[in-house]
Amino acid sequence: MIILKAENISKQYRLGLVGTGTLSDDLKRWWYRVRGKEDPFLKIGDTNDRSTKGDSDYVWALQDINFEVQQGEVLGIIGKNGAGKSTLLKILSRVTAPTTGEIKTRGRIASLLEVGTGFHPELTGRENIYLNGAILGMTKAEIKEKEDEIIAFSGCERYVDTPVKRYSSGMRVRLAFAVAAFLEPDILVIDEVLAVGDAEFQKKAIGKMQDISQGEGRTVLFVSHNMESIQQLCTRAIVLKNGFITFDGEVNQAIHTYLDNDQNEKNIKGFPLILKDIKIKSFEIQNSNGDNVSSFILGMPYRFTLNLINGQTSKIINIRLQFFDTKENLITTFNTFFTNNQQLINPQEEVIATCSINKFSLGPGDYKIGIQIIDLKLMTTLFDEENFELVSVVNGDFYNSGKIPVKKNLGKVFIDTSWDFKKMESDKII
Amino acid sequence: MISCPTTMNKPSQTTQEQPWLYTISAKQNALSLNLKEIWRYRDLLMLFVKRDVVTVYKQTILGPFWYLIQPLFTALTFTLIFNNVANISTGTIPPFLFNLAGISIWNYFKTCLTGTSDTFKANEGIFSKVYFPRVILPLSLVFSNLVKFGIQLFIFVGFYVFYVVKGTAVSPNSTLVLFPVIVVLMGLLGLGLGMIISSLVTKYRDLKYLVTFGVQLLMYTSAVMYPLALMREKLPQYAWLVEYNPVAYIVEYSRYMLLSVGDFSWYGLGFTATVTFVILIVGLLIFNRTERSFIDTV
């Protein structure tokens, strides 16, 4: 069942200061409305690109957003700062109204935009549980029923009758998250709450969110910059860029799209690259779907394709793809020489060299890909560029076990291993 | 850490679609005041009232006595300045009692007005994060101020008894049964005006400054420290300022009910009630419009 449907949602903001100009714009708007005409300011406005200078005083934070959410789905919303995520959540949680379009829903929406809003410092923890719960839409009876669970989950039992102003900031967050976690709306909207609290509490919070979405079949909309929590929690994701939806679908692909949005801006390279007597027509990295990517998910298959056009002389070429970490340490090389794949190419000939890997096994982080092309016939280096492309690797299910490695147990390299246990007969044990 | 499976248990496909619960859209009917929703949030209303009443004087030594000290000292000052120095006559009624009655009821109006007129600005933090019917907050102010007013009325009754025991001729009269009506009108008038101001203040901060001294000026035209008749007698050419002021009627009539001083007319009460309801409805309409997107401009 479709529990939530967004149709043509757009949101326009006015830039700059609200001053005397506001009144004149407001009067103009009013005058248009009185005559039954459309708002004149809706026709103008730039797309929402934070880094460029715009011409208009009005900007579209969101434009023509359409999506549907099924009941029980955990939808991730990812995008760069200023892509429109928070605006979308604000509209969903009815903090502000959209400029155009509408959202239809079949359930109550409660938001967890930033925990601890509405805490009154002078009231005790217990009193604040009631106040905050009511702000989030619970009735007094509902809160009373869950009071003990909330206090236990927060782990602040000892301080619960002390004014909240005496709490540490971590304790405040724990208490606030605990209240929100025991909310029972049909649709829960969460924004970056996991960035708070200590490691133990974060684990608890993620666990609770998994319970909410899986065990209780609640629909969750989840906004985060943390790709790992998106991978862990979400069943589908949409990617926002400059106020538009650029991708809607499977989580891993969404992460790719998001990271590539970022990377493409850094690696603009004009192909063909003309070298000494040889041209690089293109260099591409493709995932298993054949899409071009510039980021990797641990454990997934990839293909590197280098398209070369030879010049006037025939050559025996040796290609090396090198991975460097951010500290310039060489991590690994894919070298045609060691796999006996050096290739003779004739003058004017075009070749496509493809290097396939079954499982990407470098640990999460940023890497630089370097390319070396060497002519073994003349023993000359045709091309050597250590900073050819900047890529990043995100955590993934390397062992196909349904489990994603925990950060502290990650390490830098993954090796496909298999374990075997043999049970000994009891009489053989000394 | 266990990751969740990528395929969710598919929800059972129901052939007949449930109707939409509600719609969030750009345009909304200006008159749709969702009373059902406000009722659903009634616990929140009560918790806000409790918060406002309890927290004001936390970590103070005198605690709730502060609610009494303010009107007492103001009444005392008024008595000294207006009655002893400026010789305003309050008839047979002790001037202190006269002032205490006026100040208590005026304070109720004033706190309702200034409190609600700050609603959007003061609660920006919560409003920008969570949705609940915004009107809950101004409503809670009206109720918590009512509690404070109740406490102040209590002290008034105390002094009343004191004067009666002393043998002073004070007595309420039969219109006292209408006193709750007067109190409700006062609260609603403060609420209505406050909502209009709070809605406009989100965009135009000018009003914030206007309210601060506007309320002071309003007090002088609201018959708080003088009987209505005195204004008519001494400054007939400006008496309309007071006569068109619904607050003045409320103050005057409440004194009439409690102390049998001044005058009372059904016409005046009708006028006040009409103005109050018009202002309240206008206030609700504007507030309703503003609450949907004020967070973008506040």
C-alpha cells in the first residue's frame, strides 16, 4: 500500500535580507491575487546551486519532487549540503508548507528532526519526557504506559528527577532519543540523529531503528550523510541534487550516484588525452550494471576500461593501474606485465584494455588511481600520472553474508576467506 | 553489526485503496481551523500550561508569592500616586481595593496579549522542528495566565474580607454572575490581538516595538486607575478614546461587579463582546495563514 505520495513538490525561498523590499513584493503579490492572477514571483527563481552566483532574488530549494513510499519501507534521502534534504523533511513534517504541489498521506507523520527540541531546562527529566512526548504527538496516557521503558532505554534512571539543565549534553540526547524512539507514528521522519551520543548509544540507536522499521513494520524516512547507516537501514534511497531528484531506487546504486555527483566535479578531464605517439581516448570504471562510476562499494565487481589509439610506430605496451592512499602510499597495482598481458599494437590501431575484478577488496576510504603506460619495445614511459582519478570506497557486504563489517574491525584490505570447523570426537580430547 | 536484508517483507496488496488521511499542500482553506486536531493535542495544552505556571519561579525563594507581590505593590503605588497625590476619587470604595481589582484584570489582559504576540518568535526553536497545531501555544498562555489571575483574585478576596471585617461598605452585586464572562472576554481579546500581532511580527519586526509601548499607552485609556465616569467628566472631548476601547469596559464592569462602583450597561457589554469576537476571528484567520510558512520568514 502506498502510504505517502509526493506530487510536484516545489519550494521557493527568498534570498537576502527581509527588509523594505519585502513589503513591496508582498503588496505586488496581494495585488495579483486580488485580480485573480497567478503569483508573479513563482515564474522566476534560480535552481538551488549554492556555489554559483545567481541572478534572481528567489531560489528554488526544491523543484518538482515526485515520489511514493510503500508501507513498511525505509527510504533513505541523501544529497550534499544544500541539496534540499532538510527542506523536504520540513515539508513532510509540516513545519513549513510547499510553494506548489501536495503530499498525500495515509498515516500520521512524526519527525525526529533534531532531538531535544522542546526540553525545558528547569523541568526534571521525567517532566520533560511527558512534555517532549506530547510535543511529538503522544497523549499523556500513551507516555505513561511507556515511561519505564523510555527511562530504561535512555540509561538516565538516576537523574530522572533532576532538572534537565544539570544534565550533560550526551544525557540530554539520550533522553530525547529515547522519547522519540518510543513514539508510534505510522511514518517516522529522522534527520541525522545518529551523529550524536557515544559509540554504545549509537549502536543502541541503530538497533532500535532497525526494530522500528523491520520488527514493527513502520515506514521510515531517513536523512543522513552517513552512507553506512543508510546501507544498514534503508531499503530504497533517493538522491537529491540542487533541489531535484537525480536518482530513486536501490540503495547501493543511490550511494554510487551520490558519490559520483561529488567526484565528477573534481575529475574533469578532457578526452582524448594526447601523449607521445599515443592517445588515451577514454578511461572508464564500470559497475556490474555497466554504469560508469567513480566510487566503489566493498565486495562488488568492477571493470576498468582504457581505450587507446596508437600513433605511428608499433609498440608493446604495458599498462599499470595503481591505487594510492591519501598519504601517497602505493597500495596495489594491476599490472599487465605480471599477468603476461603485454600487448603488441600496430600503428594507428585502436585497442580497448579491460581489467576486471570480481570483488573490490580495498577497505573504505579515499584513494587515488594512477595510470602508467610503458612501451616495452623501446623501454620508454609513454604516460605516468599518479593523480589520474580520485575515488572513494564505501563499506559493503564483502563476504556476501548479509553483514557489513563494523568500523573498528575493518582493516585496510579484505581477503576472501572461508572458515571451516571440525568437531572432534569427545574421547580424542585429552 | 547486522545489516537489514535488502528485500523487505512486501506489504499485502489490498485491492481497495484506503482514503488519504490528510494532505499537505500549498493552498489551504483559510477557514479550516482543525478543532479535532486541537482536541487530540489537549494533553500538550495542559502540559504547556503546567510548564508555564511551574517554571516561572523555579529556583526562587519566594516562589509563587511573586504572583502576589507584583499586583500588591503596583496597587499600593497607584493608590499613593493617583489617589493620594493626584486626588482621583473612588467614591466610598477604598482606593487600594479599587486599584487592586483594576490591576488584576488588566494584568490578565496584558499578559495574554504580550505573551501571544511573541508566540512565533519565542518558539521558533520548537516550531522549526516539530509540527503540532500552533494555536496550542497561545491557548496555553491564556490558560496559564488564567491560573495566575486566579491566584491574584484570591489575594483580592483576602483584602476584600479584611475591609468588610473592618466595617467598610463594600459589596458585590447581582451582576457578579457575569464575572466569568468578563474574564473569558478579556482572555479572548488578549488572545485575538496577540495572534494578529504575532503573525505580523514574523515578517515585520517593527510591531515588536509598537507592542511594548502600545500596551503602556493602552493602560491609560483603559480606565485602570480611574473610574470611567471621571474621564467623561474631566476630559469630555477625549472621552471617546476610552469609550471605544473594549478593554476599558471590561475593567470598569469587573469593578462594578466586584465592588459596585462605576456603571454598567448591556450596550457596553454587547459592544465589547462583538469587538472581541471579531478580533478573535480575524486573529485566528491570520494566525492560521501564517503558521503554515512563517518559519521561512521569521
